[in-house]
Amino acid sequence: TGDEKSVLAVRAWQRSQIQFTNDRLTDPECLPIHDLNRTHELHAAAVVPLYRDGKIWALLTLLSEESNIFYPELLELIERIGRLAGHGLDALDLRHTLEDERKHQSWLARHDPLTDLLNRRGLTERVEEAIARAQLGVSSMAVALVDLNGFRTLNELHGHPACDLVLRTVADRLQTSLRPGDAAGRLGGDEFVLLLEDVDEEKLALILPGIQAAVEGPIELSNGRKATIQTSIGVTVFPRDNSTARHLLRHADRALYAMKEDPIAPKSRWMLFQPEADEQRCIHREAVLAQFHKGNVCIYYQPIIDLQTGSAFKVEALARLA
């Protein structure tokens, strides 16, 4: 309205420049608020716009009980103060932006971008923290490596987008199935890691099957089909396995590998790391490799015959001592 346009603040906003009056009680443009000025004995007033990110963000208002105080030098000083305040606001915004970016980069450095779970670096740090808590509280903690069986075949059948959906779904199910204080991460591919605190072998026998049951439900794919997965888990327990964070992850991986090598896989589909058995497997593997490098191992190929058609549909390789 016409009255609103006569108010200093409105004029300063609309004209984007300082507005002032040296006597509000006699200034005809201040008639709408004469009663307010008279009550509080406000005579002079100046309003200067404050800019933030190139746009008017607020107004700085100065009021005085004295009249005729806003001379040109003071008005120039007030405008300069307004510009400095705007620069300060821009600097504050930049500082907040940089801090948010720093936090985001720190988060990215410790998390898997596909699933939002911890990555290897984030997992290693969390395991180190859990080791310290276990030592302080004289308790046990476990590191478990979860592998999705048949994931490669799933990838070949449905492609990368479908498999990404499966990985994200598994990650969500792992998160929701964990207890407060536990953590989940992804090393890459279809390998997930669980950090379970304050557990022993008896508790693991209760916790891990529940996690497997939660994860292994059918997953609806975008093409309308359903993917069904199974998991295998290798796990090691600290301080029975008194190792560093990196070695605990490695030992959980070895336990998983041992279970998959076992011709009689356990019904539970999870296996504890056994240092003695692992050492024997390493010795046996090194002995076989030594014989191979010496030329004492020969590879024999033999066909696998389809009994219905009588044709060979596959070939297996057998390693035998020469």
C-alpha cells in the first residue's frame, strides 16, 4: 500500500540502498508510525540492506532519540558497516559449506557408496575400537565375514543393476537384524562383515542363524523375478583369537574359505576360525605348491558325460603326483 511504501524499511528493501530520516516526528513519510515515534521519543532513523550471497538477506536499522545526526560521513560509514556485515555472512556460509564438505568427505572415506555400510577403512577403525572396549571390559567380540553363495551366477543371469539391488537389500537386512552397538560393513563384491560385541561361541550360535534367516528371504527384482540367496559365514572371536583388526578380518575370511572347502559343510553354514586347522591347511597347500613347482604334479583332464545324451558337456581337471 501507499503507507507501507513510505516506511523506511520497505523503501530500503525495494530500492536496495540506505534510507534515512533525521526527524521522524516531522517527516511526512513517517506519518503511519508517528504515534510510535512520539511514545518512544524516536527522532532519527536509518535503514541499510544487508546482502548475503548477492541478495538482500536482512535490514540493519539504527534509531536515535536525537534528530539531525545522519550526516553524509556517518551515512557512508553505516553503508560500509552493512557491506562488512554482508562479507562476514558470506564468510560464515563458506565456512559452514567447507565444514559440511569435510564431514561428507570423511564419511565417504569410511563408507561404501552403494550400501552406505562401513568400508574396509571404517570397519578396521570400528574393530580397533571394539578390541579396546573388549580389553577394558574383559569381554569377547566377534568379526564375521558373510558371503553370498551363487552371487556370480546371479550377476550373469540378471546383470549388474539387479545385483546392486540385491546388495543394497542385503545391507538393509543386515542393519535391521543387528543388535544396538553392533556394526555391518562391506569389503567389496558380495563380501559383508559383521562386528558383534559382547559375544561368545554360545551367543554366536543364537545370533548368526537369526541374521542368516533375516538376510536370506526372497528379493523382488525390477524385472518381476525373485532372487533367493544363501549365505556362508566365517567368524573369529577375540580375545581367543588375540590378533589385530586386520588379522581378525583375515582370519574370518580363512574360516569362510575353510567351510567352503569342507566336503561336509556344517548345517549351520557358519564356521569358527580354528588356528591349528588353518595352520595345517597352509602347510598342506605349501607342500602341494612345492611339488607343483618341481614338476611332480600332473594335470589330467577327463570329460563328464551326460548319461541321457551320451555327449560330453563338461571337463574336470584332476591333479595327480607324477
